[in-house]
Amino acid sequence: MSIDPPEKNAGAAAEDADLGASALSQDDSVWASPSVGSIEDVYRQLLARAPESAMEPRMEAVEQAVELLGDPHRAAPVIHITGTNGKTSTARIIEALLLSQDLRVGRYTSPHLESVTERICLDGSPVTEETFVRVFAEIAPLISVVDSGLEAEGKQRLTYFELLTVLGFAIFADAPVDIVVLEVGLGGQWDATNVADAAVSVITPIDLDHTELLGDTVEDIAHEKAGILKPEGFLISAAQVPEVADILLERAQELGIPFRFEGVEFGVTERTPGVGGQQLSIRGLASEYEELLLPLLGAHQGQNAAVAVAAVEAFVGGGERALDLEVVRDAFAAVTSPGRLELMQPSPPVILDAAHNPHGARASAEGLVESFHPERLYAVVGVLAEKDVDGVLRALHDGYDHARTQWWFTRSSSPRAVDPEQLAEAAIALGFDEAAVRTSSSTGEALEEALSAARAESASDSEGKGESAVLVTGSITVVGEAREILGR
């Protein structure tokens, strides 16, 4: 019996907010209803708006909305995070460290894997559907005023991401929280989250991604992301290539704010990887933190952890007050990062990683090989059309032993997913072994075939060479579908 993808592809909707939007009415009668009713009602209204990939260089729409709502974005201090990769994992580690300080934390991240409520978290857990719907209904009349004003000026009403960001601020103010950990959706300077003035701005490694919107050089992208730095803030940056570091440093100096860079003032000093995660020693801004057990895989997660420690040190004591070592250890032990080299089942190992750009795909390959050393790898890959398809495929090609890897190219139910046959053709043109390439029409079908092959290989391993592993990677839409299927 085949494994079918979930009827409602929540994972696809996570990165693909235009999913199904073409079939939804643009009529505002649903929006104007005095009773929202359910999470499905809210999500339908969000999807009927311009998708989050349709970013416009504007801030006035969100500024008008939060002003009408009484400035909920100023209700608590903010740690603001941008970068190309590692934003969500870094946000989750920062959140765990702040919770260990007995602070009430709101975390806003994107995209989501299975449910839109994952994007707005209170104290480490997605906000309840009841709260999500209630606060949405409360702000709806004022959002209608903003939409009407924008349309009267010939402008687009609030987009999916702009409205969701405003909702997040409203939920955090309603809670209320002591601090907001806020992840940029796309870029920085023109991102809806940038209405907030961050106490600490965190920049994870910058590489090429979303080049059609942010620019086609790392320098262009760095200028865009440096836009989250604010006059009263504090810059914490991961290690960057020199061109990027110079831009961030120049902007921090222009604003007269303190800055600290990984590899200069802080960083990982020791790292021992394992199947269940890794042990780290981190030199922070104010102290050394040794023998930290982090249940996340890959050197890049160690880097994210060091950035998170420095960010929290900057927030709680201006980088001059050490965190309690045992508190840090407890916080690290509690960290999770779904869909990021996530081990979904142990035998055969099934690993999910949303490596949707070349930089992420390289880090994913290094982390998987380091942690699992699979005898054979069965990889399920799907990519969205606006991504650097050749770059992702080249990173996968270079990251794994082709004599021991079988590839299934597939697509999620996102309308922006690249056709599997096109992926296979591109892969073969880049040097993938044609005999090792297969295509499947759905995530479920590809996952079932890869699992069957891995189980058969493991069962026939009479020489004890080692276990086979299954990897699902590429777009978060494919990873979200696979996670929901495996969860069932």
C-alpha cells in the first residue's frame, strides 16, 4: 500500500503561503465576518493574501497596523535574528537560554512545518489555536481599516507575512511576554519584523539565497540584512566572509553600537560529535562554558549555539555578565530543532533536513556523514522553483559518496515545486550516476520506496558493514510532508 501525502499539505503552506490561494475568493466578506470561527477560517484568510514570497520594499503598511493596535511591537524588548541559514535553530537555542533565566519568552519564526501556529510560540510551545483565533478576531476590525486605506491609495493590502507578523506582536503583548525572539522572514531592512527596535541584533552566516529579491552578491544581501541594526542595539554576528563582515562592521560603527563576531570575541573551542548530538565547549563574551551537551547534529549547530550564548550574554548583561553554567547545560539539553538534521526514527535512521540552498545543503551533508557514517544512503529530494536548483544539486553531489547513494527526486504538493523529471535531468547533467537516479510523483511515494530499499539493504547485510540511512531534504515543503507522514 502506498503512502499518500497529507490531504492538507501544511508543510507546503509553510514556505509556500500562496498554496491554494488562486482557488480562494478575494472577497472580503469572510474577513468582515464578526466571528472568525476556527483556525481553518483564519488560515484561509491568510492564504487569500499575497504570499510571503511577494515581499515589497515597504514598511508603512505594518507601521500603520501596529500603531492602530497600540504599538504591541514595543511591549517587550526584542532579540532580532537574520542571516541566510541557521536563523530558526539559533532562535530556538536563544529561547531555551532565556527560559532558563525565568523569563517569559515569545518566539516568532518562519516558515512552519505542519501548522501555522508553530510560527508564534509562547514559552517554547506553539500558541494554542484558541488564542491564535481569538487574537486574530480581536485585531480584525483594525486590520480592515489598514487594508482599506492601502487599497484607497492603490496599494496592496497587508500580505500574508505582514499580517502574520502583526498577529504575532499582538499575541505576545496579550500574553504578555518578557522578551520576544524575532526571526526575519526575508532579508532584513524591508522585512515586516523590522518595525521592532532590537536590543540585540543577531546575524547568522550570510550566503546567496533569494537573489531575485535581495541581490545577486553576498555584499548586496549583507547590506539588506544589516538593516535590522538599530541605534540602541548590539550586534552579535556569526563568522562571515570578509566582504560581509566589513559591511556589518561598518554599519555597526555608523550607529555607534557594540559589536561582537564569532571567531574573534566568542566561538566554539571544542566539539565532539555523536549520533545523538554533540558535546561543546564555548567561549562566550563573559565566560567559558564547558561540557555542554547539545542534542542537535552538525558543526553548524555548534556555531548556532555559540552565537546564541553570545546573544543572551549581550542581552542580560551587555556581554559582561556570565551565565550560570548549570543553567546553560540544562537549557542546551532541552533544545530541539524540527526538520533540521532531525532523526525521525532510529532503524533504519530516517533524517529530515530542510536544506533549501547550497550553503544549507553543504552543512547538511557534512553533519549527516559525520554523525551517521551510513553504509548506504537513500535520499529523497525536492526543491522549489525559485531556489538555486543547480546549486543545491551540486552541493548534494559533492557531499555524498555516489557509489553508496540512491536518489529519489520528487515534488511536494506546492505549486512552486520543480517537476521530478526536471530535477533528475539537471542532476544527471551535473554528474549524478543515472543508474542511481529515480523519480517519484509525491513525497509519500518517494519516502516509501526509499524506506523499503533501506530496510531491504539492512536485512541483507550479512557482513555487518553498517546501517543504511534515509535522508529527506531540499525544500521545507517536502520535509514538512515527510514529517507529517512519519508522524502518522
